[in-house]
Amino acid sequence: MTRLWRVATPPEKGLRVARVLACFCILSACAPFPGSEQGAYRDLDAPIGATTRFDPVRFAGDWVLVSRFGSAVEGRVGFTHDAQQNTMTLSSNVIPEHTGTYDIAGVGILQSQRGGDDPLIVMWVDEGFRTAVIGTENGDFGAILNRKRDIPADRAVAAREVLGFYGWDISKLQRTKP
């Protein structure tokens, strides 16, 4: 698979954009995922991009996993930024398969130092760095993170729209359980 990342900010405002996005979501729910591999939660033929808003200093800190694809248990996800090494370290009790140190390979693109792993892509973060959407290009992992346990409805809707925009099958998104 050719890896081409595009730094993009998904549309966030405007009635026309909302209508186009709604149509895309409805149509994508009807169509099979042609590029999907078994276990993938996104259409691999759909583009994926990292938010240009990503700032490792503001992104660092504790988050709560509020939704993810597959089995979802509420828990902590922490990011520590090391400016000298240009890395982010992810620690978590609920997504241990993604813990470790990541090189900041580009704006919002975190490449695991373990090698061979699909990079984590920060697809969206709200202006206040209170809610974020992360996932892998291959679609085996995608999640919505929030600074607090309860996520406001407007940011939850925006996060789901971003996932739909990038080809994720949001019907398989699970809200975490305590």
C-alpha cells in the first residue's frame, strides 16, 4: 500500500458543507468498504489526513477514551511530549497495544519507534484541545478522546463527522463503558 498522507483540516462550518458531509455519511453507510481488510473499520480507499491544528505541547496530558472501534472500556490515555527528542509517549490502561514512544513524523502524524506499526494520525482536535480523534491509516484502530469523562454533544457529533469524512464505519463506533 502506498502511503500518502495529506495534512488536512476537515470541513467544520457551513450549511453547504454539512449537507455534503451528511450525504457522504448516508451513502457510505450503504456502500461496502471496497478496500477494507478483515478487521478494518474504515474504507482504505478513502483519504485520511492529519489536522493542521496539532500542537504536541497542547496535545500532551491526560485524556479519557470515550469511544472507539471494537470493544470499548473507559480509561485513561496519556501523552507526554519530549521536545528535545521530538517524540510523544503514549501510556494507557485501555489501549496497551498502542503504548510506547512515537516520533513526530509530521504535523499530527505519530510514528511508533517499535517499527512496522501503522502511524497514529491525529485527524482532529477542537480549538481548545478538549476533544480529539485519533486512528491508524489501516483502520484497525480509531478512537475519540476527551479531557473529561463526559463529552459535550456538539464535540461528540463533530468527532463522529470527522470519522465519517475519513471513511470510518461509524456504525461500529462504541461508547466506552466504565
